[in-house]
Amino acid sequence: MSLKLNEVMLCVHSILLRSTVQRSASTMLDQLGGVEGSAPSYPPYNIERNGENAFRVSVAVAGFTDADLSIEARGNALTIRGEKQTNDEEKTGDVLYKGIAERTFERSFQLADHVVVKGARLENGLLHVDLVREIPEAMKPRAIPIASSGKVLEVQSTKVAA
């Protein structure tokens, strides 16, 4: 990877994921995956930036249906679980080779403050979870007018990139 691509990936992760200086890189990876001791690689996922405050987490879930998947947002944690439901009617023959993993999984993400889940959809074996950073009005910067000659100006909200 080029240095520029690494910088972009770090920027996206820092926007979406809360990090602290005290954590080591390996500890942070362990917490991202939700498993202690090793960073899991199943299922693989991507994090995309779709706008100034819009993001998408895409998880590869080939072989799973929407009934097999669950998504939970609690506080600043997003957890995606998959458990293949057994269906005897689908079995039509003996499997000679099974290369598509359908094992149970749980993948957790620590979301930054003010990032909320807007929706999710399953499309072509990918689960897309759309996220938006919504900063409350009280936390947005605002311009403070300066009064002069006994004249007081009104306070106006300014639009600043978050």
C-alpha cells in the first residue's frame, strides 16, 4: 500500500472508531473484532466514506439470509451477528466441497461519538450498514458577534466541517 492510502485508511478509522493514546495497536485490533487474544478475519469487511458525515460498513456474508443476521447498536457499539439457520428442505444432495464459510460469527465496532446507524441492507452477499455522524446543535461551533457603539448583533450559527 502506498503511504497516501494508509493515511486515508487511518483517517477513516479515526473518524468512525474511537481510539485512545493509551491503547496499543494490537489491543485496539482485538477490541475491534470483539475477540480477545487474536484479531479475527471472518467475516471480512470494508469501511467506506460516502460523504462528509456519511459512512458505510460492508460485511461479506455470502450464504446468509436476512433471517440469519442481526444488527445491534447499543451506546457507541455496533455488533453484527450471523448464525446460519438449519433448513432440511434446502439440502438436495451431498456436498463434495464446502468452500463458502457459513459459520457463526460476531463482529463488533466501537463507533465514535454522535455516529448513529441509519439503515442496513443485504445485497449480493454483502451486508451494508449505513452510518451518519450527527453532531448536536449545542456542540456545533457558532459565531459570536461583537457589539459596538451600543448596538448588539444577533448570534448566528455557522456551518463548519466536523
